[in-house]
Amino acid sequence: MRPESFGALLYHYGTRRLSFLKDPTVLTVVRSLADHPTARSACESAGVTARALPAYERALATLARSAMIRERGAP
Amino acid sequence: MTAAPLPLADQFQHGLAAPICLTWELTYACNLSCVHCLSSSGRRDPGELSTAECEALIDEFERMQVFYVNIGGGEPTVRPDFWHLVDYAVAHRVGVKFSTNGIKITPEVARRLAGSDYVDVQISLDGATEQVNDAVRGTSSYRTAIRAAATLAAAGFRGFKLSVVVTRHNAAQLDQFAELADQYGAQLRLTRLRPAGRGAAVWHELRPTAGQQRAVYDWLTIHGENVLTGDSFFHLSGYGQALPGLNMCGAGRVVCLIDPVGDVYACPFAIHDSFLAGNVRGDGGFARVWRESRLFAELRRPQSGGACASCSAYDACRGGCMAAKFFTGLPLDGPDPECVRGHGEAALARVGGVTPPRPAPDHSRRNPVRVTIGRRRPPDRACDSDPLAGFTARTG
């Protein structure tokens, strides 16, 4: 994961796919996922408002589908 | 945080902290003399980066978080330290994708490569048949490439790339290429023939005809999701539907080339002083060239559409390929020589008497073994690389 002016770029060596994060907040969220019990908690801690939560949920779901992030303990 | 890809391309126009796709040509030495070689390779340059300099450069890539490098040449595997440098890059968290004509892919090498997630291989093949391929790449090059593909497949390497430069002579073989790739568990990669390096001399006779170009576009709109193109056919988006990829010129913005002597060019197809941004041996190294060179700063400024601005296809093709224009003598703010609306043909006719800039430097062997089929010789080279090769942009 490489920070960029617009957010960050992510590269997955297994799938050889590039993803991007289009704002700095979602970068903060992704970076802190491992330190929180839930994704919601990571979002709240990064200052995501309740109204904005669904958008972040979608973004994280997209990242999960492309295997950029995965559930803790999952293979 | 939306799924719209266009704003991303807009962001990329302004440049990135480090390249997404960096092509690094390790040597000008090559066992082949492909007629369309982008880098006019053949003979090693005495000033090529040493092993220690290469290691230092990889260290710099690691610091810049370059995800991976596209290594080419010349034929990179003929460098005695090639496998060491691959291992060194992987150990420093820099992925490697290398282009080869297959000459050094032994069963032992294939087994090692198959064991790494961080190394990918592109085998160059410019004909789905021996006759078409060898006419461009030289005698027995087809057999070498196919043997390498079979060796990788036998070692369990899945998803390596068969990389094809589309020419007038192989444009009708796209289905056959796809079948070959399937046969070896590989992925097909198609790229555009550019008038760069030795390719400049054969471009007029090797480039696909207008009819073939349309057929390639139609084929890609059907098969494009499973075929890599390194975004190299973005000029064809002017036909209508955009092809998969970012559809932009990445030169100096998301892409660049480091040549064997450390010179940094805006893209692999632009080896000429006009596109030389600096050298990695200078103060501040590669990072400084990437971040501060005047040339790259200029490329990252908003571009005007020039003569193309009023064309309804401009938003799709963005004027096409800078290198293709340059080496055919066309103005950089005008149409691509292969403009789908035909403006390129008209522009070429207008500059008909002008001698286009000659690609330089030239490391061709002085007495290369040439091959001919039909008319003049067809072209190619072991290692063409492209903006965003292998990438599929996804949103998060």
C-alpha cells in the first residue's frame, strides 16, 4: 500500500491487481483495520460519520472481493 | 470513493509519488535481432549499470514503494547477474516481471520461477506460426519461445504471459494466439507496434492496416477482459466503447523507462534525447529524476488537445501515443498517426517530405543476421513493456 496525494495505491502480488483508495480517510481506515475489533469501529475511530458509513462499507467490501483485505484468521 | 474510473485517470495525469509501472532494461545485449526492436538492442553497452549499481537502484525502488518492475532489454537473462538481481529485488519487496525470448528458461529455472508469487514472465512471440514469427524475430525464435512456454507449463507456472506485438502479418492470428496461451496455461498479452527503435524503419510496412486495426478493436471489445494490453491500444477507444484499462498515455506520469546505462526516459517507446529526463547515477538518484525532472513536470501539466481538441473522439483517445507521433514526424499536439478517424493519415501525408527524428541510441549488431519474408523484414524484440501492463484498475 503506497500513499499518494489522492489516497493510496494497493497492489496484490497474488492476483497482480492494482486497487486504489480515493481519499485519505479510507487509507486511515484500511491501515487501522488490524487494530480494531470490527470495520465499523475502525471507521468510527477515523472520524467517519454515520451518514458516510455505507460508502465506506461498500469500499471495504470491494477491497475484500479483490482479496486486498480479508477477514482475520481467514486463509 | 466511488467506482468511476475516469477521475482516477485524471488524478494520474498529475503524476504519482512513484511509477506504477516502471520498465527497466537491464542490457542492450541480445541474442536476437528482431527487426522492430524498440530499444535497437544487440550489443551490450560498456557503460551498463554494474551489479552494485543495480542493487542500489533496487534499494531505491524499495524506498519509493515501487510495486514491481518490468525488466527487459535486450535479452535481460543473458546478463550473468540476472537471476541474482531477480532474487535481490524479491528479497527487497520489489516484484519482478521480466520479458524474455525464452533462451534461458531451463527446467531448473522454470521450477524456481514457478515457486515465487513475486516473479512473472513474459515470453515474446510475434507470430502464432513459425513462419510469421521467425520472419520478424529471427530463425528458430519461435521454437525457442514455444519451448520456454512448455517448460514453464511443465514446471507448474500458471498465468505467465505470451506477449505479442500486433503487426500486419499476425493481426489475423489473434484467435490462434489465444489458443496457444490456453494450451500452456498462459495469458495472452497484445501490444501495439510502435515506430520506436528499429521499429521506426519498418513501421510503415508492419503496422496493421486500417481494416486490421478495426478488427483488433472489435476482437478486444469481445475478449479484452482476459487479454492484457498494457493499455497500449487506447488510441482505438476513438471507435466508440473504451477498451479495458485507464486509456491514457502514462509517459512520465505513471510510467517511465530506465535504460541499461541508467538513463531515464518518459516511456519505453521514447528512447530519444527529447524524452530523456535524467540519469539514475546523478545526485538524488532515480527518485529525484522521477519527482523533479523538468521533462516529467512538463508532461504532468494539463495537456491541450491541440489540433485534436475539437474532435468528438478526443475524450476517448486523448490524442493517442506521444512516441508514435514523434517518431513519425507528427506534432505532439496533433493526431496519432493511426488515428481511427483518419486524421493521422492526413497528417502523415502533410509531413511526407520531412525526415522524422531518428531513434537513438542504437546498439544494433553491426552485422546482424537478418531474415526476410515477402517484402522487407518484419520486426520485433524480446522485451516491450507498457504502461500498466498486467494491471486492472479497481476501486476501493
